[in-house]
Amino acid sequence: MENMVWSKKEKQIARQAFNKAYKNEVTDIMNKAKDRLHTLENPKEIWELHDFLTDKRDETDNKYDYRYSVLILVFSRLINEGWITMDDLKGLGEDKITKINQVLKL
Amino acid sequence: MENMVWSKKEKQIARQAFNKAYKNEVTDIMNKAKDRLHTLENPKEIWELHDFLTDKRDETDNKYDYRYSVLILVFSRLINEGWITMDDLKGLGEDKITKINQVLKL
């Protein structure tokens, strides 16, 4: 996977899909934060929201790694978690699509 | 201030005032978090809310120090910031009230 060549067009598609997944996930985090804030029974539980955001920030900082050497694995994970679908990667070469499908079947 | 003697009754009053201030401040933090969440223009700004909560958590962890050796200074600060008033400390000995007033005038 590390030696794959990404064409200019593929890089554009990859970047778009990557950004879309990030936006979808961060929107989900925002909505979950809103739900939590609305259902707080005690103001002190605000720190539980802080813990939640700390965890999510660490998780997304690690997950959204846009290096071509790891991008196949990153996309596999983002598809598996539902932040994007294979449709969002339409236009990538068969070599990449095949690898992603292989990872998804593991 | 470190050698002040706190009677059982004074300790009860102090603990109540301390808890009231904490509840007031954390409620304020919660309300500010709600305001921020409602006015987010971009989901990525959720991390600004996280930064805000990190700062407030550090600040309150440091500020709410219930040791009798520092309590006069803590109460002075809590009054100065508006989380409690002198009325909440009614019943403390004159030695304590005088010290707090002296700190507030500094």
C-alpha cells in the first residue's frame, strides 16, 4: 500500500472524501454534545462532557491521518464506521478500491 | 490566616458557601457552553468549546481549594468574582470577616 501512486485526480477525490468524513464525524460529535448538554441533571456533569470531547478529540486527531502511505487503511476505517461510503471514493483506481475492499473483509 | 481556628459551626457555614460558589460557577460554565454550542457556525468549532472547558476545568480545579489555611483567600476571590456574597459567610467569626474584607480592599 505504501508504494501506491496517486494521480492528481485521485488525490482530489481522496481529499474530498477525507474532508467529508471528517465533517460528518465532527457534526456527529457536535450533535452528541448538544444532546448531552440538554440532558444534564447536575451542572457538575459538564465535566463528563469535557471528558467526552477530550476522548473524541484524541480519537479524531489520530484517525484523520492524511498520509498516502496509510490512506487505504484510513478510508477502510471511515467506511466501516459509516462516515463515508464506497461511493465517495468513486474515481479512485481499481488498485485502491480492491485494497480497501480487502481490508473491509478482514 | 493559617493559624485561624474554625469552629464546627464555622466549618459548616464555610462548606455551604464553598459548595454554593462552586455550583454557581459550574452552572455559569454550563450555560456558556450551551450558548457556544447554539451559535456554532462550523462543526469544527466544537474544539473551541473543548478548549474553553479545558481552561475552565483547570481554573476551577485550582480555585476551589478547601484547605482552612487558604480559605480566607479563596472566599475573597469567590466574592470578588461574584460567585457568593458576604451574606453567604454570615456566622463566621469577626476575625475571618475582617480578613476577607481586608483582602477585598487590596
